[in-house]
Amino acid sequence: MGVSYSTAKWVAPASFVIDFAAQQYGMLSKPNMKDIHDRNLSFFSPQPYFIGGFFFPQQLFQLAWLYRLYKLDPKKAGERGELDQMVDFVPYYSLGNLCIATWMVFWNSERLDISNIFVVINSIVQLFYVVAKLPPMNTNSTSSILTNIVSKTFAGIGVLDLLHNGSAAFAKGQPATMMVKALTGLGFGLASAASDWIFGGCLVYDLVALAVGQSALDSGWSKTLGAYAVGSAAIVAARNLARPPYNGPNSGYSKTATDEMEDRV
């Protein structure tokens, strides 16, 4: 799934612009994305403003990441290693942006069954990258920090998108069953136990968004989701305080010769 440096430097920003344009369409058209949300409430419907509150700062990190992707020069030995990691993420990042843009079109057309296909693709792709491809964060590298933030926040909000669109498309107006409640607690608990601060924080945010969104629909389920959020936060904190996930003696990150050279500069 690799791309060249020159291709990465135009594909990534192009996908960002397409996604950004689709988001503007989703907010400004009639019906808009919130109108569709309000017509299709279900047991995994979040408070919609939490999604906007997430994407605004996340897009700022994307812009910083894109600027660094454009700025770094593969011909410079000290920058090539950083650029390699960023370019490795570009296909997943770009596919994710295009999936979200396409999702918006079908969501606003109220074809939630079709929009769900693109949500599933995006969520699987982002989670795969974070779990199987992303190296441990090097806190001495701006590029590594930004790549970790952008990829993990994409994957983290992808979890919420998956739950939201799936329930709205196939369980509209239905309450959460005991099985749904049990699997939600189990799934978020296991994911929290395997998460760093960034992805784990996104999981907690997802649960808070769901708890607030459900407060007007099912107060009991809302309180359960709130309890899950507290439990998830406690698990993430305990896991990461016990074993810091980033570069250090117990992080699994090994410095390269390039990193050591940059530390000396």
C-alpha cells in the first residue's frame, strides 16, 4: 500500500480538501447531517455536537501533519526516517478521508445502509494501521507525535462512527438490549486495557458522547454508558501509568542512528 514521496505530498492534502468540502456540504445542506441524525435515533446515537467538538481540533492536527509532510525533504538524511513513517500512513489517511467524504453524501441522502459500508471500511482501515503498522511514538520526533495523534484519533472516532451509523441504519428507534450493554462494556474494557493515552482518551470521549446523547432517550442506558466511561478512563490511566507507552526503557521503542544524531544536534 506504499506510495512515493512525491505522490504522498499531493494525495494526502487532496484527500483532506475533499473531506473538508464534504463536511461543509453536510453542515450547510438541507437536510443537514444533524437533521438526519435526529430522524434516526437509536441506542448508539451520540450527542451530535460532540462529533463537531472532536473534529475541529483534530483537523488542526491534520493540518500540522500535512505541513510537515510537505516540508520534510527525503534527500536529507536527518529527515528521511521521519518522512518514511509519515508516507507509510498516507494511503490509510487518504482512504479514510475519501470514505468519510463519501459517507457524508449517503448520510445526507438518508441512505444509512450504504453510508454504513464506508464507515465500516474506514474504521477497519484506521484500526488496522494503528494496531498492525504504527510504530511506537518517539516523543523526540514531531513527525512521530503528529502521526500518532492523527492516526489514533482517526481510529478512535471511527469506533464511535461504527456504532452510531450501524445502530441508526439497522436498529432505528430500538433500545439497547442486555446483550448490547454487556458487549459494549466488555468491548470498551478490553480496548481500554490495550490502549495508550491517545486512543484510550478517544474511547473515553466516545463513551461520554454516547452517554450524553442517550440521556434524553434512555436515562438508564445513559447512566450505564457514563459508568463505562469512568471505568474506561480508570483502565487507561492504570495501564499507561504502570507501563508508559512511548519512548523510554519500557516502551518498546528503540532509537535509530538517525534519532541519536538528531538528539545530539
